[in-house]
Amino acid sequence: MADSTRSRCADADAGGQDLHTIGEAAALTSVSAKMIRHYEGIGLIPAAARTAAGYRLYGEGDLHRLRFIRRARALGFSMKQIEVLLGLWSDDARSSAEVKRLATRHAEELGVRIAEMQAMQRTLQDLARRCHGDARPDCPILDDLSGHTRPDG
């Protein structure tokens, strides 16, 4: 960290915790600076502390929250679901049954999406098998996409 950034961090660090610039936070969490700003903008993370020059600063709690969001996104949770999960995570009085219900429902939704994608894959594979892939203009793939089928496909 440059000396000028270090002194700005020291000025903003009233609580004694290590603070990180957005670039450092991005590197430490594997969440891009653009996504960090987005998460802040939609309220998934609190507004960052700022230096006198306006630079964002993130503490360890922010980094932990960003890692939580990154992992939840990797598991396919929607932003709305992540918002709920973050609320449950920060609620010491939560019931784990609520978390399990949300995760189970999400796993079921993923199962439906996977089945739909497998059906799409089988259809595309069948269409590709039926396509001659040569210089002829007739193509069962294009016929299917256009809603037309040819009897000799």
C-alpha cells in the first residue's frame, strides 16, 4: 500500500481494525471492485467507510461478508436469497430450520433447472445428429428453431 493510502487508512481507522482499499478488498475476497460497488449500491454490504479523499475502506467484517456473498453466488443463490441468508446469518436468534428450508428449496429449484437443461441438451444433440452438416441448405436445426419440420428431416 502506498504511504499516502496508508496514512489515509490510518486517519479513517478510528476502531483500530485493518482497513483495505477496494482494490485490496477485491484481491482478498476474489470479488471484483465493480461487484463490491454493486453490492454496496443494492445494500448487501453496508456503505464503506471513506477517507477524507473519498476512497472506500473495508474492514474485516466487510471482507467476511463479501466472501459469504461470493460463496452464496457460487452456489447459485439469487440476490434476494442472499439478502435473506445474510439476514439470517447476522441474526443470532435465527432458527437453523429457516436456513435449511431456504437451502432445500434452492436445491430443488436447481434440480428442476438441471433437468430442463438436460432436456435442452438432448434436443440439441438429436437435432445435430439429424443435420447432415454438408453443403445442402436444408437443416433440421434451423427448421426446429423456426417451428417448421420437414418430413424427411
